[in-house]
Amino acid sequence: MDPTRFSSIGRGLDPRFPSNLFVLLFTPLAGVVAGVVALVSGDGIGSAARAGLLSGGTAFLAWAIAREIDPDDPIPAGAAAVAAPFALLIGDPGLGIMAASLLTARILVRSTGLVPRPTDLVAVAGLAWYVATRPGGLPAALVLAAAVAADRRLPGEDSQWSVPAALAAAGGAVVAAALTGGIAIEAVAPAGWEWLLVGVAGAGALLVLRPPLVVSVCDATDERITERRLRVGRLGALASASGPLLWLGGPGLAVAAGTWAAMAASFAVGIVLKPLSR
């Protein structure tokens, strides 16, 4: 079934494609492994289930983000999916915040080739409001709102609802953060294994320096994804992941682990593996 029948920002997972089949199999596997490890470590059923959800969700979102910011190559997506769940050893990933990073990149890259529908924009605003209530989530919510507004300034058809939706998303996010105490910045320096994530984040940030050459076409059209949109999409993902880091400091790295893993994997594959394969 074509998801674009119901949403202009939804993408399908056809298992006939190896990368899609991989994530469909690896996502539950990552969840089961994390849950079993938690049980063996003495955690209760509830904690084990939570660990499994976070692990599987982080793996899937890392894969999906990588497919947006590096649409030509599925290898970074697989690498990011495998690596990202290890962030649970350091802190708790924020699934809502990573989902905001995913939609930020998807809207800016426009990988479906379609203009977001009014119902899509309502859903995006709702996600922004929710994300703003999470620790370190307000900046990611505001970046998502900015992506909605910036979409109409990028190549392709625009929507008359983009600016009103962006304003509603941003305004609602600020109110939601104020009501839940999410406006205050409580950044602390990285400690211990968080420095490992500092290295991953640093490598991921370098992705924006790579020339965004792309040959992939959009899901619902035969149009090629534009290099300008891909460049801005990578910047959007970087900004989305940087927000929790600036708000929380070291703990904010694990919150956006899937985004950092996706960007770092894309950078590493592009710089190291691709030249070796020539």
C-alpha cells in the first residue's frame, strides 16, 4: 500500500529492498536483545520492556534519518541502526526528539516529492508540542517548526499553510515547554562515556561539509532530490540534534543518539569506505 495516499510525508517499507528488509528484522532484534540484557542484569519486566522499546526505536529512527540525509547509499543507515542502540549504555535516547529530527530532515529534503498536506502539518505541530515537553526537547521542536516554514523557500511547490503551521508549532512548543519546565537550560559538561558520544557527534557534524551529490529520485515522482534540499536537510538534522546538547550538555548527546549515529555513519562511509571501493 502506498503511504502517500494518506500522507505526503509518510514513506513505505517495501521488504523487497534489502535495506528495508534489514531494518524490519533488526528493529525487533535490537529490542529483544536490550530487553533480555536488562532482565539478566536484574531489572524488572517493566524496565526490560522500556529498554527494548528504546533500543528498537532508536535503531529504527537512526536508520530512517540516515536514509533521509544520505539517500543514495543504504550502508550508513544499516551502520547507524546497529550502532545507535549502544547509547542506552550511556543514557536514555529520546524517541520523540529523534522523530522530530527525522521529520525535520524529511520535510527539508522532500524525499517523497510531495508538499506536506494540511493534515501532515497538524501532526507535525502536535509532535512539536509533545517534544517540547521532553528534557532538551524545546530546541528540537523549534527546529522542526522552522523546517516547516523553510520548506516553502526551497525548490519545488510550496504550501500556503506552511507559515501558519510553523507559527502554531513554534508557539505551542514554547507554551508546552513553559508549562512543563522545559525552557530552563541545564547544561552540564560531558562525563565518562559521554565523551565517546562527543566524538560521534563531532564526526556527524562534519557531514554538512561533504558535497551533497545525489542521484536518488523522490518516492512519489520521477524528480531527482535536489542538492540544495539535501544540504539544508543535513543542516536541519544537525540543528535538531544540537539542541538537546546545548540545553542539557553531556546527557543531551544520548537523547539524540540516533541522529548523531546517522550523521556520523554517513560521514564515515563517504570519507573512508567509498574512496577505498574505487
